[in-house]
Amino acid sequence: MTNKCTVLVVEDDTGIGNYIQTILTANGYNVLRAQGGTEAEMLITSHCPDLVILDLGLPDMDGIEIIRSVRSWSRMPIIVVSARTHEKDKVLALDLGADDYLVKPFGSAEMLARVRTALRHAASGVDVPPTGSFTTGELMVDYDKRHVYIAGEDAKLTQNEYKIVALLSRYAGRVLTYDYILKSIWGPNLSGDNQILRVNMANIRRKIEQNPADPQYIFTETGVGYRMAE
Amino acid sequence: MPKNKFKRVLRNSCVTLGILAAATLLCALLRSFDSGSDYVSMIFILGVFLVARFTDGYLYGIVSSIAGVLLVNFVFTYPYFEFDFTLAGYPLTILCMLSVSLATSATMTQAKQSERIRIEAEREKTRSNLLRAVSHDLRTPLTSILGATSAVIENDDRLTSQQRIELLTGAQEDAQWLIRMVENLLAVTRIDGRGTAQIAKTCEAAEEIVANTVAKFKKRFPEVRFVARAPQELLIVPMDAVLIQQVLANLLENAVVHGGSTTRVEISLRREGNKAVFEVQDDGNGIDPDRLPHIFDGSLSSDTEGKAGDHKRNMGIGLSVCSTIIRAHGGELHARNLEGRGAAFSFTLKLAEEQT
């Protein structure tokens, strides 16, 4: 990477902010810092960073509002940082268009992986329907034939099961919320129950995973959604 | 919350009316056997007593005292179905009944209040005990973090890179221990004050909860083999997922850290009737038979004092948190030693209704 990516870190706690900045700088990113929401919004409009790491608990405004306002004009990747027990905030942030989330306390490797994934997805653009195939480990999703193969064998997924796996594979490495998956597969009129998705996922796991209780390809983010291995 | 207040008033009024109606009916019934009236005021005083017992505050007791006196006069005293306060000696009777029932209701209400104060005080005591034990537990790792980091900062030029890494690794381990401790405390506060039936439960796939915890532990203890097993059938269990993951994490940590020489941990999930059974088995040294009956009591202080500085000290709190969480879910938690080697911890949770 000759042209350094710029990351805006919005974090009111100086210690955590310093830590994030040090790791990002050491790994070749340009870092901008903001301590509050107003400052963040200013920096976002003036500098147009390549990625924003956003703490949801800011002193002067709700981080959710920043996601809302950025998403009204830009697709720039946003990674939210939240406390472990606030599942609702995470889901709301993701449904409003945040790309991923980190739960405090997080390690540096985890953060860098999330940053790389988000930047790559932003660069590749995901609006075009995928063609060709996607491979991770022994799993291969063939978008043209609409089949999923595991170690070369057809996994014999049903239509909906294929759609779920294909959707997750298009966003591999990123968490997709239950709501997003449900709406993409079954349309917007489904009632708010994600049982149907759970059952489908259990069936998919029994077809593609060696041990459904210890999956290698599709991971659960409890209370939030699913994430496919990259 | 005006709606809540309205509800309470409604409930109290219903209780009051119901008890008064029951007393009246009972008197009317007795009257068909015996035309005397000595028992009437007794029954109404009992009614007032019950009203005071089952309603909040003084008001309902006082209202029912007065209503009782009026009812006795109106229905059960000659001339029937007419108020008449002029009978010889009657004002005295009324006065007596009124004062007895007022006194009864006042005493009852007061007794209820002092009971509430006692429970509150008890809870406060438990809380401050826990707080003391926890702060004691927190101080040791914090001291070591402070020591290690200041050693690095103040001796930057005199430390070899290996020494620096050693100090920082120690600080990191202590910080991780602190985080786990705090997560246990957060889990307890999530239940505290919400009572048994009121945990926010959502339907979760039990195998996903197991898979998540196992994945975390594989990363944390790469030298230990973790094996997860789930049945072919998908088990859906209503639970607070954050709390149940905390239970599984505590049990796995217990298996690895306290099992002694644990090399393999198996986490299995199975169905028994309308319950899901989660079990964690290890091949470590097992549980001391003397400790087995009290293992979930969270004997914090005795555990803490003997082995200060020992990182195993938090298991008292870890297992007692498990027990609190499982109890709050209406499930059961058991521990036993396996034949040969190792220990097994298991807990049950009710399956979702459509699965039973």
C-alpha cells in the first residue's frame, strides 16, 4: 500500500484512543482522532477518512446519530466499538449501516482484522451480484451454478439454504444481523421471529460443518447475527 | 408511573371489596343457622385484619374498618337494612369495634413495614460483604499491574527486552483476570433485583451458545483439547444468552485451571425429556470430596484468605455465579467426580415450548 489509508478514531477515553492509534500507526495507517461527536462529524466531512472507528458511548451525542448522518451521504466503512452487554446497541448500529463491531475489551489482532475486512469490502463494492465462486477452507460457493460444495462434494443445500450461504459468503468476514439476513432471503414482510433462520442455519451446519457444535465456516455472534470465515 | 399506580389502587380496592363481601356473605350464611349476632363483629374484625394484611398502606384498613362498622349496623343489627345508631348501648359497641379494627389494621401494616426494612437490611449486608470480598480480590492483580507497568516506565533503559516482555505479560494476564472477574460481577448485577421469573429470555439455539464458548477457549488455551458435541436435533432454549455463556465460560475455565493436569475438556449437549442438558467433563484431578457439597456456595472469604496471590482464587465466585444464573433460569446445576479421572459439571435448562 503506497497510499496510506486514513482512519478516524472517535473515542472519548484517552487511554483506549492512544492504544488504538498506536496499533494503527504501527501497521501503516494514518490516524485522525476525535473525542466527541461534534468533532467527529466535522472531521468526517472535512477529511473524508477511509474508515471510521466509532465508540457508541460518546459524551456529547449518541454514536448512533453519527452513523445515521454519515449513511445519508456516504458509504465509508464504520466499525463501532461497544461494551459487551449492550447487544441492542450493536444490532441497531449494524442495521443502520455500520459495517462491523468490536466489543470492549478487544485485542489488537482482532481490531486489525476487522479494519482490513471493512476496507477490503469498501474497495471491492458489493452491489453487483457476484459471479464466479468463493472459497474458504474446503467450502466452495459456486454463484453461477448456485451450488455449495464441501471438499468437492455437493452439499445438497435447499434454495433458501443456498441463498443464506451465498449471502454470508459475499460479505465473508463481516457480521450480518439476523434481521438483515431474514429480509434479504424472505422479504420485508416476515414477522420479527428469527426461529426460521435458526432452523435453516442448523440444517446448513449439519450439511457443511464436520461438527455443528464447533463450526469452521459459519460463526454465530450471539444476539447479533452470523459471520462467515474469510 | 401513573399506570402502575392505577393498577395498584385497582388491586387494593378489589382485595378490600372482596374481603368485605366475603365477610358479609359468611355472616349472612351463619345467620341462617343462628339468629344471634355476637359473631358478626368478630368476623368483620377478622376481615379488617385480612384487608390490612393484603393491601398496601394504612388507607384500605381504615376504610374497611369504617365500612365494616356501617355494614354491621346496616345489615346485621335490628332494624335490618336501616341505619340506627340510637339503640341503647349501641354507640359504645360501634366505638369499640371501630377502635379494635383500626388498631388491628394499624398494627398489621406496621409489622409489614418492619419486615420490609429487615429484608432490605439483609440484602444490604450481603451486598457489602460481596463488595468487601471483591475489592480484596481486585487489589492483588491491580498491585501487580501497577508494579509491572511502573517498573517498565521507570527502568526503560536498564531492562532487557525479555524482562520487559515478562513484566508486561504478567500485567496482561492480571488484566485479563480482572476482566473475567468484572464480567462475573456484571452477570450478577444483571440478575440482581429482577427476581427469578424476570430474566430477559430469548429463544436461542443451544448448539450455537456452546460453539461460541468453545471457540473462545480454543483460542485462549491452545494446549488443551476441547471437544464439543451436539445432538442431531436442534435444541431451542429460552435463555439470557450472555448469562449462559458466562456459565459455560466459568465451567470451562474451572475445568482447565482447577482440574490441575487437564488435557482434554468435553462439552456436550443432549436432550432429556423437555430439558436440555449441558455438561462439561474434564480429565483433571477431580474435585476434593470434602469441598463437593459446598462447591457452589461461593465460600469467598475462606478461599481468598488462604491463598492470596494465587490466581485460582476467583473460582469461589465463578461457580457461585453459575449457580445464581442457573437458579434464576429455573434450571439445575450439579457437580460430580467421574470414575477414574476428572470431574463433570452439568446444568439443565427447559426447552422452548414448541419442542416439548
